[in-house]
Amino acid sequence: MMVDLARTPVSPAEAAESAITAARADIDAIDQKVLALLADRVQANEVIAAAKIAAGVTMPLRPAREVTMLRKLIAEAPPGVDPDLIFDVWRAMIAANVRRQKAVEVVVPEVGDIVRLFDTARRHFSGAARINRLSETRDVLNHIAENASVVAVMPWPAPSGPGAWWAMLTERRYSKLSIIAGLPMRGTGEPEAALVAPGAVLEEAGGDRTFGLAFDPHHRSIRAMNEAGFKAHETFRVRETVMLEIEGFVAAGDPRVAVAIRHGLEGFRVVGAYARI
């Protein structure tokens, strides 16, 4: 008697193994396509790197561009694709592209929860980044003020303790330093750390918060900001120096600043802006 092999019962284990084998073959084929696309992305990044070198750009970081791009990717993702996966994959690619554009040294101060601060820096810049430690926040600010290719991951600004470093930004030697991002970029509420860089051009991403410093011995800053049309609040104060957090992005040359100055705002300077995903 002939046995019909086409109708031979297949056990659940055999069916599962067959499905796994087929899915793995699909994954292997997809991986080859991903590799080819990564190669195309690297080539495009090389063009950008060459153009930046020709233009004399010393700082390859553009956090606002990253935030805008990642928001768009997450919004356009097909159903079932985890937003955190999108964020992690593209952040890894961005970090790799930055390393190819220019070797950027990352420094953190050995203050507060140094383990968490170092981990925040590592997660943002990836395991391949060179991250160094300096003992004090002032040591870190001095280092990045003297080196155009160094950025710092600092404790998030606070009224006292390790986060009170923000008051040093009033000093002339730190006039070119800016807070360019809150880390981690993805999340709600207050960030854990501030990314500080020298000579960076702040850019708008949407939903931004802007930091400004002012000399405010007579407590006029909030009234002056309101008169100018800003929505701002006093975040911290050290004697006559006040740090203001402003809703929205304040660009260089914003005419509202001149209005605020006429209403009593003294020594105002934008020292940073950030947006989150």
C-alpha cells in the first residue's frame, strides 16, 4: 500500500520549526536590504561631513534637527512598531554619523549621581563615544570653553547643589557656551541632564523651552518679559542673577527682547533651548 506523503500529519513542533525557519530566512533577506540602506545613509552622511568641513563647522551636533526627524519617524511608523525602538535605532545611527563627521569628546563632572550622569551620556552618544570625567563643574566648563570639539553632559540646572553651575554662565569666559539639549531627548517632564556645547547655533524644533539669564536686582524680569509678550517664569535665582525659562523658541535678534529691555530687563542673554520627543 502506497503512503500519501503529502497528507502525512505534521506535528505541532514540526510546524513551528518550519514557520521559524521561513521567518528567519525572511529576516536574513531583510537584513541584507537594511545593510544596503545603511551604506547609502553613510554615503549621504559623508557628503554632509565634507560640506561642513568646507564651511568651517566645528560642532556637528544638531539636536533640534534630531528631535524634528525622530518625531516625524515615530509619527509615520506603521502600526506595531515600538516608538522606543525607532528612537533607539535612529539615535544609534545619528551617534555613529556624528563620530564619522568629527571626533567629539564628551566630558561629565564627577558631582552628584555621577553613575547616572555618565550613563545618560553613554546612552546618548553610544558605547563607542569617548567620555571623560573631570572633578568639578567649573573644570568641565573651562574645558569646553577652551576646546571647540568638546561637549559636556551636565546635571540639569537646579537652584543649589551640582545643578547650580548655570550661574557660572554669566561669566565672560563662558559667553559662548549654550545648553543645546535636554537628555534624554525622549520623555516627559524635566530632563535628567543638560547637553552643553561651545559656539553652537540654537535652532527651533517646535515645543521648545528657552533659557535666559538676566541681571535682576529689582525683581523686574518677569514683568518685563510679560510686557514683551513672552511667557516666562523665574526658574532660579542667585543674588541678582536670575535664570528664566521661556515657553517657545527665542531666536537671536528676537524684537521682543528689545521691548523687554525697555521695560527693565537688564543684561539678558539666551543661554540655551531644548525640545523633547
